[in-house]
Amino acid sequence: MSAKVGDRIVVEAERTTQAARHGVIEEILREEPPRFRIHWDDGHQSILSPAAGSLRVEPKRGRKGKRAAGAVSARVDPAS
């Protein structure tokens, strides 16, 4: 598993009645077996040692090509 600090993770639920949990890796405590400190989207933090097949890692997205929230794009008309 190639997870890095800042990567988003999705932990699949154990039951069909539960939703998957989403969070961000804040610290890698151990590589093998993997053990991470996670900041969950609901505001909680925990240490996670995922079971086989329960974790999906989504690499941290760079800021390239992204605009800041609330940014306004302006177009200049060369005729004016």
C-alpha cells in the first residue's frame, strides 16, 4: 500500500446499513502492517490499522489547475 500524509482515504463499511468513512491521513505510524493517524471528515481523529480490502487510498491532489474557493475569473475585451 502506498499511502502518504495528506492522502484521502475511504474505509468501506462492515455492514450494508453503514456508510463508508472518509478522512485524511495525518501521520503514518507504521508501514507494515499499516497503521495511520486519520482525521475523519466528521471532525474526529483515530488510529487505523485497516483490514485487507477495506481501505481505498486517493492520492492527495495538487493545486495545479485549481482556483481558490471564491476566486473570480475575469476576461479582458481587447476592443475596449
